[in-house]
Amino acid sequence: MLGPQGDKMTSALLLLLLMLCAAGPTPIGQTMRRALVERPAAWLARFTRTQILLLGASTLFGVLLFLIMEEEGLRLFAMYLPELIGIVSSIEMTAAVDLLAVTLATATTIRVRAVLGWMQAKLPGRSRRTVRQRRPEDGGAAHDDDRPAPAWALAA
């Protein structure tokens, strides 16, 4: 089903795996382990979740385009993929720049308010004035019908 080339590749990979297991802790085995296991694992560990999701989505898009349009779909996908990657990365970069701008604006606003409060407290004559409470004036009952009249007014 795979054809002669696919069978050769599978056989070569299985042979490498068998050699890796058979070599064990010998110097050749350690060299093979570094070349076949540790270096590829370190390379794959550098990818982020976003990069893997983007790669999976673009691969799925390519497979669907191939299933729908066959060979022309692969050509179209090959021509469109660089632009697609540029668009997606610019959208992601725009969101990061917007987040950075909002964070800086918020931090600046908080610092300006703190500096203004400090300056008002330190500079003479620029401190906040306290509001004095005034006693209500007792103008009598003549102009205030809501308040009861004093008791001595009944004597008249």
C-alpha cells in the first residue's frame, strides 16, 4: 500500500531504532542517542503552543484544500501559505502591541496621580484647604415656618 519507497523508509527507521536499543550505554549508543533523540527533542521543545496550533491549523487547511481541489489545491496552498502566516503573525503581534500600550498607559496614569499627590503634599501653600463648618444662623422664626417658634414667644 505504501509502495517501494515507503517500505524502504519504514525499514530504515525500524533498523535505526533497533540499532539504538541494541547499542545501549556504549559510546556509539550514546552518540546515536544524542543525534537521534536528544537533539530533536531539544529542537521540538522550543516550539510554543501557539506555533503548534498554527502549524496544525495550516496543515488541516492544506489537507482540506487538497481533498477538495486535488493537485490545484496544493499549488494554491503553496502560494497562499506565506501570506497566511504573515497575516496571522501580524494579528498576533498587533494584539501584543495593544496590550503593551494599555499597560503603559495605565502605569503612567497611576504614576502621574501619585506624583501629583506627593507634590500637593510637599509644596507650601498648595495643600488642600480644610472646609470649615459654619454654625447655622438663628434668624428667628419670622422667615422659617418649618421650625417651631421659641417657647417665650407664647408669653406675648
